[in-house]
Amino acid sequence: MPETTHNAPWADRAWTAVLERTGQTAAEVGPRFPLYADPESGTWKSTSRGSWTGGFWAGLLWLRALASGAPQDRAAAVECTRRLAHWADQDTATRGLIFWYGTALAAGPGRDSAAAGLREKAARSCLAAYDPERELVPWGAAFGGPRMLARVDAVPGLVPLLAGLAGEGQRAAYGHLTRHLTLGRTEHPPRPAWQAGPDDGWTPCAEPAPGWSRTTPWLLLGLADGLHCLTDGPGSRAAGALWEAADRLTAPRLTPAAGLVPPAQEGQPSGPLDTSAAAIESVALLKLAALARATDRGTAAERLTARARQILHRLCTGHLSARGALTDGCYDAARALAPCHELIWGDFFLAVGLAILTGRTDPFAT
């Protein structure tokens, strides 16, 4: 990884702590995949197949392997990535989360050719599921419920996964992203999920409820990747439309009154927080800042970077435990499931945000 070029000793300390925690987690869960951990004991709830979060665990292991250079760490990351293969043909748009974040760091030059092949297989399966009339890779039936849903957690990961196929894959990625952005414009704050109805109509879903903490962060992450891999330059029509959406979604978050760590459900300030949403947002903002810096949007880049840095500082100084766990994440507030816990994707995005901020990795390596 690149040498650090920043001046944030708190970030270096947090980076070290998160990687040490990754090692502890690996020793505890063995061949299983961690989901969430008790904030007091640190004990993980795990799953044998990884569910929709498996790629984040593989991604964390790759971050550790690339940082340490240790053969045993690389072997652990390779093996974890291999165990994601079950999901390649499953009917779920969360294959974007699983296979982009689980293979992005693995598939670089000289790393793991099997991971690159797995990513391509998953991308082609997702492309086959793309509905050109709805301009959407449907949410899918793998986890039960209606199949033809548009959910914001189907945006990140899936955009760069599809775009990697070029041609038809890029067209599908752009259609999928803009479908979600179009639906997101109809309500404020954006609604997390919509069900397809007759005649190209869409009906809002009750769950996740409007005001869900991860709605805008997921959209911003997909937007940043779309701007990176789906436009022909800063002056293109596609770039203009995506930057307009990015400006609209980031504007409320760049005001002095904007909180750094959101409640899990907007309008319930006394309810649980969701540090995982803040960690996702920090990565999205750092990616957007890098793109803004490269396209003569210097002022925007400074504001986006400042916001991301403030979020990461708050997470590291206010919510990172002594063992290196990002606490106060909320898995599912409506069901009171793991409402103030360490979440594997929270750990992953905190690590990625710190790696970008400290110059240890390129913003678009993941």
C-alpha cells in the first residue's frame, strides 16, 4: 500500500486497532463469516455462508493481508473469497455487495486470479438478471419476499461490478443506478425501497422505512462509483446528471447543523445510532472528493474531504472500543436486532475510510 502522507495520528492509531481486531475476529470465527458482535463481550454472531455481508469480511481480510504482507494473512483472504462462490448464482442484487467488496482488493495484478474469475462470473449472472424494461437488477428472491424490488442497498457494489463487463454491462450499470436515483427524487428523504407495479409504475415499500440511516450513504457510494466508471469525462451528459444528483444528496450533509453519526431511523433521535451509516458515508465522500479534485471542483473537494474527515474522527474517538471494534451500529432498528453492536460492514467501511484518508489505498481500489 502507498506510504501515508497525512497528519492525523488518531487515524493511524485507529487503523492499527481495526486491523488487530480483524485478527481477533478471524481467530474467533474460523471458517464462518461474522455478522455482528456484542458491544460488551465482543463475541460475534456468525453464519456459515456469509449472507449479504460476506464480501465485507473478505474485504477486511484483504486489507489486512495487503497491509501486513504476511503469507498467512493472504492465504486467509484467498480462502475466504473462495467461500463466497455459493452466491454467484443466487437471485439477489446484494451480489454487488458480496462480490465487489469481496474481490476488489483481491483481483489486482499479481494477487488472486481466482477472485477475478469469481467476480466476472458473478457480474455475468447479475447482467443476466437485469430487466431492461425496468432498467433494474431486481432485488431478487434469495432472501424471501417480493422479487421485483428496487432497494438502495442493491446500488453500491453492483454498479462497478456490472461496469467491469463494459458494453452491455456498463449500460446495465447506468440504467440500474439512474433508476434508483430517479425513484429517490420522488420523496425527501429518499425512500429506501420500491416495489414494481403495473405499467412501469412503482409503489413505495413500508420497509425499510423512510428515514433509514443507510439510504443516502448507499446511494452516494453507488453514485461515486458510477461517476468513476460510467462517464466519458467531466463534460459528458452522464457526468453532468450524476454530479447533479451527488450535489443534491450531499448538500444537506455539508451544512454546519448536519450530524456526523445519524440515528438509525430519522425522526427518532432518542433511538439507536448507526455508526455503520456514517462509515459508509465517509467512504462515499472521499471518493466524490477525489473525483471533484480531478475535475476542477476544488472547493467541493475540500468540503467533501472535511466532512469525511470529521466523520472518521468522530467514529475513531467516540465509538471505537479499546479492542478496535466500531460500536453503536444498528443492524435493524425496526426489529431491535443488534441495535448498538459492532457490525462487520461498519468495521469494513471504517477501515476503508481510514485507508483512503491516510493514503494507504486508492479511493477506487474498493
